Amino acid sequence: MKLKQRVVLLAILLVIFIFTKVFLIDNLDTSAANREDQRAFHRMMASLRVELDPRLDHTLQSPWEIAAQWVVPREVYPEDTPELGAVMHAMATKKIIKADVGYKGTQLKALLILEGGQKVVFKPKRYGRDYVVEGEPYAGYDRHNAEVAAFHLDRILGFRRAPLVIGRFVNLRTEIKPVATEQLLSTFLTIGNNTCFYGKCYYCRETEPACAEEEIMEGSVTLWLPDVWPLQKHRHPWGRTYREGKLARWEYDESYCDAVKKTSPYDSGPRLLDIIDTAIFDYLIGNADRHHYESFQDDEGASMLILLDNAKSFGNPSLDERSILAPLYQCCIIRVSTWNRLNYLKNGVLRSALKSAMSHDPISPVLSAAHLDALDQRLLNILATVKQCTDQFGPDIVLVEDRMTLSHL
């Protein structure tokens, strides 16, 4: 064989060797990543049921100090939380030392200060578990039980981007009125034998109060995020106009995602993938009301999209509002870890896992059977949507390895 031919042959063999090595390494990395996703899923399932135990065996800190230290730019609480039960027990039982009208917003809520100085948001019960909210997917009052269910779904999906929520019963006469501000007290009234209040918010009306059963009111409490992590509000790129006859651009422009990818903070970093994760989360819970979202301030797109205000969820189990999934089916990308987790949860696992996770909540049962059944059906619709994307573009384009920096340009 001539020297030139030998050189060419050696070059070809070298190229084959390099490509083989790269391919094997990539496959090994992917396989390792998938195995870690599976291990993370099993760890989550093993710690699904949160025992509400006041003991803090591993620390001398208060539950509020522990929860504050959990918060980092990409999660509100860590995967491993042996103290979670103690923190949630404190949320459900600690003495209320002050009560005030809720922070700004459209829906009725109260701001409570618990013993130790911890702020929580209290949302009162407005509907029974089997009540179906008719009309638009964002219709009706806030659902306190939806906040509880959404928090546990966040745990199950492995996002860990929702503040802690638990159900709580409060005695309005003995726990709230003695420590209430004048502004909150002025909204109290009695209807029949029931104590009620209507608070102060954009849609709060004296004619539409929330009422306790006599003096005992069921509600949810959401743990306030630490003040050292100030929030920044953003308009959701797939937000609705809320005006009859006026569509948002994403509702008629199928190439809308291409425009989003060219604007900050969606042109690089994790934010667009967070939007798609959130669309999946919102579709599962039936939340079509995320017109804005929050991240931590001055994050330059690096922090998570925080899953706040999930109470416009679980209103109608028969309504599957596909438009909530627009970020997914218009962008046709999804995190590999999210895709893996969704597949682990099919065949009834999601329904069972959420029911188990909520079983220790003080207001259990949190959801009706119809809402639990709807979750499994919606999960199948999400998986089918991703399959349509992979059929059209191929899995290499659609399934994005979220352990790497994402750039869309």
C-alpha cells in the first residue's frame, strides 16, 4: 500500500475512533443522567407522605429559620427535607399574633403573622370539594385547596419552585379578631350563625364575603418567602388579554415562539424551559390565569420561575384547556428531566402519588376523585403533545438536556 493511501486510511480510522468515542461518552452521559432522574424519582416517592411532626431532631434552629435557609436561586426547598414535616406542622398550628388584610391582588386573602415572626398568606374556603366552577378556565373565586394540591404536585414533578402550603382551620373569634388590625376587623360581619369577612382586594365586596362554619374557617396558609429574596414581576409571554374579542399574539401566530426566543431573558439560560415546565404544571392543575410570574430580583434570567398563586386551579375537572400548553406545542422543546418524570408518573402513578402526598394535610381530602382522575388524563395529553413534536422535529431537537446552558440563538 502506498504511503498516501496509508495516510488516508489512518486518517479515516482516526475519525471513526473519535466519533465512536464521542458517541459512547454521550450515550454514557445520557444513560447516567437518566439513571439519576430515576433515582431522584424513587427518592421523591419514598418521602412522599409528610408526617406533621413538631420535633426538630437535627437542629436547634426554629422552623422558620430552616425554611428560610432552604431558598436558593433555583429551588424554594431542597430535595432532601427531613424537617419539612416540622415546618409544615408549625404553619398549621403556631399561634397567630397578628392578622391583617392581604397584600395587593384581585382575590380575598389575609396576611397572618405566626409566633416567631413568620408571615403566611391565608386563603379562605369558598367552595366545597365537589363544586364545579363553570365558565372561563380562570372564572370563580380562589380555591384554597388548589394551593395545597399545587404545592404537592410541585414536589412530585421535582420542580421545587412553589412556596410551602398547608391547610389550616382557624377560629375567627378567638384566633383572628383579638389580633386583627382595624382595617381587617372593619370587614367582619355575621350572616346567620356564621362569622364572615370580605377583606380588601380588587374584587372584594361586602356582598361576597367568605364565611366560616359558625366560627371555624377552613383555609390554606402559604409560607412567605424570605425578605432577603425580593421578587421581580414579569409579564408572561403567553399571557391572555382577558378582553372579549381581542386575542394575544400567541393565540393566532403559530411562529410566536421564534419571536420569544429572540427576546431577553428567553434568548438564553433556563427561563424558556421554566416557562414550558410551568405550562405543563398549569395544564395539569387547570390554571389558565398565569398572566404574570415572579422570579428573584436582579437574576438576569438565571433564577427559577417561582410557582406563586395557584389558587385559580382545580375548578372544573371536565375542562381541559389545551391553550395552557401553548409554550410547549409552539416551542416544541422540553427538559429531559421533565420528560423522564412525566413518563414515570403515567399509568395512574400521578393520581396515586398526589393522593398519598396530601393524605396528612389537616384539610384532607384535599381534592375530589374527579380532579384526581383528570390529572391522569391530562398527563396523557401532555405526553401525546410531546410525541407530536418529536415526530415532527426529532427527539434530538425536542428533548433538551437541562444540565447544560441553553442558548436559542
